[in-house]
Amino acid sequence: MCPTPEQLAIRYYFGDLQDWKLPRIAATALEEGYDGPALRRLAALDNPSDRDLRTEEIGESEIDSAFREMGIKAPITKHDARLVLAAESAQKAVDGQSNVFDEATHIRIHLCGLSEPPEPLRRIVSLSSEASDAPRIRWTRIEADLRDAFSDFLLHHKTGRTL
């Protein structure tokens, strides 16, 4: 399944989508019926490197414009992108599509970078840290606590941003 423009934007602004992929994404957007000058300029670039995109005519504001031409309210802050990605992880854990420990670890290590997490993610990150050193006998309790933390996060924090 192809990612939506919203998913691509979230990953780009979080830092998980390399710049060199943007021309192909822009070309695909044009094929899907999106249109605009920034998308056309971006799609016309031939195999640029990340550095090329920063030094050519296509800069950060042009990339923002291309996302806006796809209906995204760009730019997106890294903080907002992190919370949307955390909500995706939380939803997978709550729905049973993924292991709660794996999703908590993903949030702690990848999304928060082993740094101080934003307030909405502190409980999840704390439980993930606890689980990494916990004896197996405590895993059942931590798993239940993580499920609760994921549910609370999804319930109490606006994660569905209108992009």
C-alpha cells in the first residue's frame, strides 16, 4: 500500500524520509492528480542527492510548497510529527497488530532518541525503560501498564492533526 501524502509529510518533517526520494514522490503526486509549480519543479529534478536539494533552487520552502500542493498544512513541526508517529505505534499496540514492548521501544529509542520525551509520551517511555531491565516475572504487569499508557495517550492527546 502506497503511503498517503499526509504519511509522507509526517515522515519527511520528522526526518525519516530522505530528500533524494522527493522528486519521485512529486512525480507520483502529479500522476495521482495533484498539481502545482513546486511539485512540477521538484518532479523535474533528476536523481538529486540530499545535498543537491539543499543547494539547488529547490529548498525547504519549495518542499513545503510541494506538500501544500498535495493538501498538507506544511511545514509540520518535528514535535507534531513525533506525536502522530507515536499515535500510529500506540494504535498498533492497542489493536494487537504489534507487540506492545516493540512499539514502546520504538517510541523510546527512535521517536524520542533516548532523550527526555515530550510530556504526552513520558509514561510510555518510562515503562519502556523499566521493561528493558525488568525480570521476566514483571513483564505481564508492565505489558498491562503499557496497554493502559497507550490507550490513555490515544484518548487524551490530539493526535489526528488536520494536514
